[in-house]
Amino acid sequence: MGAITSLTSLDDALKRLLEGLEAVPACEQPIDEVLGRISAGLMASGELPVDTVAMIDGWAARSLDIVGASSYSPAFLIESPVWIECGQSLPAGYDCVIEPQSVHHENGIFQVVAEARPGQGVRRTGDEIAAGASVIKCGQMIRPLDVLIATQLGLRSLSVRVPRLQLVNMSGGSGQSSTAQYIADLAAEAGALVTRTESASRTASTIASLLSAADADLIVTIGGTGAGKTDATVETLQDAGVTITHGIAVLPGRTAAVGRRGPVPIIALPGMLEDALAVWWTLVLPVLDRLTMRQRPTVARPIARKIASAPGIADIVLLAGEDKAWLPLSVGELPLQALARADAWMLVAGNSEGFPAGALCPAYPLG
């Protein structure tokens, strides 16, 4: 059993995990496999659209030929306009598209009863994306829109950063495997390549062998960090040669542990869902952010009522968005009903006693 004699501050635990940690190298992945990955950045190699294209169905024309045209004074075209469909490239020298009802055709003579400015009804070369423009930011999660743009630029692959996360379920037959599955799903959503291991044998030699064989940028274990009779994760990792800091000053999640095996961070999550999720948010995600150079956005709103917190312990607060404010749902615990209702979460630092009602608080959106 891992008895906790003292708690390490969340800031100190995170500092130990991030110290000397660098982003994983960027790699090229096929365009149909990059959705949800973290981009290493993309600059447009060319312009979009490549040619001037029609945005409506109508008649391609030269705007100078129809200056001042109206129903009272139609413009007669010496050269016939060209019918063009939406999305087609305009012929050379044409700079606008006229709606069908503005052109009258009779006995081979074309009359235009409405003038058009240059560029009307068209998208000109480079209007969508200029050559050399930043298309996808470094550290941005790749969205369906990004895949669409890359495809239109003619790309077949994108440069991404994919950290390898080794997930080891240490909970055995304790019924906490659902927590491991949930964390695995969250890791995949965060852009990591997840390898799962169910540790049936939790001996030091088995864990040492697993750690040695792990081809990972981050190792996360699930379960066995408490003081139960079968909780032996911390001792097993220590026996396997890992220097472990056990007990983190965060609620929920205080039985978590952190360590390093060479350059690879190791984070031991408790087996209970709310404890594991709190440590995932406060320790694992910042490590993945460093490995991928991802910038997670926050949303600042005033809080609807006071948040009280005991100093010395960092508290997780679940929030619901109501009337452009954050409504606190729970402090220092993550019950399922509150999780299902929550729109965001925030951290009350260990050196803070909370926030008064109306204080502007940044929070991480959920979902």
C-alpha cells in the first residue's frame, strides 16, 4: 500500500514532468488520417482559387462594356457574353458574371440592363487564400475544414505531431477498467497515438520489462495509487527503478503520482473516475500540450456566485455557462451529474482561497 505522508503542490509536480521536455518531431501523415491530430503548421504553397471562378450561374462579361447599363438605357454587346456555371473558371479578359435576368437575347443581339462592377459574381485568384498565408496554425487540432482546405490546395498529406502514449491499466479486477477506457478515449481525442496494456501481473520485474519495452513519449498508469490492500502501483514503479513523487495537492486526485524514466514522463492516475479525470486535466493534458505545442483556449466569464477553497490544495471546479457567466456546479469533486451538465472546468490554485462573485475567471471548455 502507498501511504501518503505529504502532498506535493500541483505546480511542483507539473514542473517535474515538463522540465526538459520537448515537442515530438513532426511527421507527415496521409490526408485521410490527420483529422483530430495536432498540426505542425501549414503555409499555403499557392493561391486559391488558382483562376478567377464564377460564384453564380450567369453570363461572363467585361465590366467596362456595360458601364451605366440599365433597363432605360441597356448596353448592347458587340461581342457575345459567355454562359458560365458556378465554380467554372472565367475566360481570359472577363472580370464579372451577370445574373441571367439582367441579359436579354433576341435575334442574336445581347442587351444588358444592369451594370456590374469588376469582380461581381466571381471569386478572383487568391481571394480565398494567398500564397504563403498561414492556413493551419502550429498546435491547432486539425478540423474537417482544415482537411478540406488542404485537399483544395492539392495536398495528399499534412505535417502533424503525434505523441505516443502508453496506457497501463493497473487496476486488475477492481472494476475500474471503464476508467481506463475513458482515459484512452480522451487521449485519442487529444491527438495521441494510444497503446493500451492490461497489467495482469503487477510485479516489479513485469513493470520494469514493460517500461523498458515501451516505445512511448508519455506513460500513464491507471489505478492502484491509493492505500488499499491491493494498491501497489507506486511501490511497483519504485521497485522498477522509477523515482516517484506520490501525493499531489489537488482535489480530486490527491493519490496520483508522477515520475520520470529517463526523458519519458510517467503519471500514475487513481482508478476512480473523478480522481483520474482531475489528474488528466491538470497533469496529463499539459504534458501532451508540450509534446504537441498545442495551445488550449480558455473562455473568461464572471462567476455567478462565490467559490471558496481551502489554501494549500488546488481545487477543480465544474462550471455551467448561464447568462454569459460561469455557474459553479461543484468544487473539489466531479460527480457524474455535474460532469454531464458542465460546460467547462477551472482550477483554483493552491495558494488561493477562491474567488468572489463577479470575478472574471478563465475556464477550459469541455466537449
